[in-house]
Amino acid sequence: MSIAEHVTAVREQIAAACQRANRLPDAVTLIAVSKTHPAPLLLEAAASGIRHFGENRVEEAGKIHAVAQHYPALTWHMIGHVQSRKARDVIDQFSVIHSLDSLKLAERYSRLAVESGRTPHFLLQMNVSGEASKEGFEASQWQTDNTQCQALWQAVRQIIALPGLHIGGLMTIAPVVSDSEAARPVFAALRRLRDALAADFPASDWTSLSMGMTDDYPVAIEEGATLVRVGRAIFGARDAIDSIDRRVR
Ligand SMILES: *Cc1c(COP(=O)(O)O)cnc(C)c1O
């Protein structure tokens, strides 16, 4: 199948999941995760109507330039963990950053945003599954573990007070499971956490829920995802380089 056919198939799945959940299909934004793939494939996806691309390494951002020459109005999402020293490049190249996973990084982004006048949107990455290998704020026990809850709320309170940072919601990566239903509790947990933060910090924007990948995005949509990050279902399998990423998952 061509990329265009893949995109059509994914959009049909999104529409079907929205219908099951009584949601409007345009409540969900499809992000084509193009990491490891060369610019010509991104152009093909853009020609098929993709307007949002996700990359996980700032080193691959050279593609952005190549693709933007033909499609200047695309939105670029940083979905991978960012080291502090690369934050400046990330803020320059990406308009949505899904992987804000520490107060330290938030402080750095805040300084850079104020300096540069750039105003990307940030999502707070949450480790709701409790897997040790996951990046993100510890958020697997916030409903039962008072210490974890207080630490998390304190971090959020400090982050939303930083100048220049537009927080837009939460992101999570579900564990790899053979049956996508097994990921449902993780997605439901992210939504519950979002609802709790929205209740306690109503002055901030908590609209976005970035959750769901090739193996589980229909379930994530049923649980309220507003952004799904889909790679393989659009571009096909990635080669071994990808092991970097699978290992973290
Ligand atoms: C690679 C990646 C995806 C896409 O994964 P697929 O299984 O190819 O859909 C989504 N989110 C993150 C954070 C990723 O690193």
C-alpha cells in the first residue's frame, strides 16, 4: 500500500473510533511520526493531506527545512526526550513539544522562550504506567500515594508559573502490549490526571491529551486522545535505528 492509502486507512480508523466514543472526528489531530524516514516520504505524506509531523530527535530536524520549502504551513511536533543542551534547537524548530518531563527542562525552555520570543506549546509528559524505563513525571500512584501526588502538583504549580511557557495538556507513552485493550487503563489514567489538574489549576490550558500510537490509537481515542502519534501505520516499519526508541518504550 502507498502512504496515501495508509493515511486514508488511518483516517478511517480515527473516524470510526470517534464515532464509537461519540466524538467529532476533528477533535482528534493525526500526527504522522516520521522519525528515521527521509524527506521524500514526508512530502508524500504531506501530499496525502498530513499537516502534523512528529520527530523524536532534533538531529533529524534538517528534514523540516526540506519539507517546509514545499509545505510551509505544517506543524512540527517534538515527541522525544530532549537533553537540556538541545533545548534551544528544539524551541527554534518545533511548535509543539510533547516531552516536557522535568522542572529543570521547563526552566530552561522558559528562559529560551523569553529570550527568543518564540512561543511553542508544551505538553507535560507523564509516566502513568509506572514503567521504570519511561521518561516523564512520576504519575502512576498519584491517587493513592500522597507523597507522589504532592511532588507532582508542586512541579506543575512551579511550571505553570514560569514565564513564556504555554502549557497545553499532557502526553504519555503506553507500555508495549500485545492487545491494545491492555493499554486502555493507561489512557484512562492520563485523562483522569488531566481532569484533576484542570480542576486544581483552572487558569492553565489542559485541553490536549497526546496518547496513542500505531498499535493502540483507536483505544486512546475512545479514552479521549486529542493528538495521536502514528508512525508505522503510515510509513511502514522502521529499520534497526528505531531500536533506540523501542528500548525506551
Ligand atoms: C516512535 C514514536 C511514536 C510512533 O510509534 P508507532 O508505533 O510507529 O506508531 C509515537 N510516540 C513516540 C513518543 C514515539 O517515539
